[in-house]
Amino acid sequence: MIEDTFIKNDTDIQIGSNIKKIRIAKGMRPSDLVREVNLLGVSMTIFSLSKIEANTQHIKASQLRAVKEILGCSYEALLE
């Protein structure tokens, strides 16, 4: 089994803020995103998404991949 890796925020790259900005632009509620992530078989709670979007919790690689797919954006958009 492959161990999931956490993606740490760089001081210049705020992944969580970018997720929130893109999610809001798509008209998605946090609960919608969490539900879709879980439907892909990736564990995420509304509490963890809130912390990720506030840049106080690191996102797992599997979560980042799922969020990218659901939001229909590029990794570059999430990492700018």
C-alpha cells in the first residue's frame, strides 16, 4: 500500500486559498466539494476542508488530486 503524502504550503503558495477561490467561482459549497471527494473514495471531512482552505492544515496528495479533478482545474491553478 502506498502511503499518502502531505503537500505542505509554501509561504508564497497558498494551496488552500486557491482551492477556496476556485470552489467559490464554480458556485460550489464546501459540503458539495467534500461529498464529491468522498465519492471518489478519498477521505475528507468538512472540518478538514475548512482547515485546508484556511491554510492551517496540509492537504494530502490524494485529496489534491481529487479536488483538482472535481474543480476541473489544473495543478498550476492550485499552486499559483
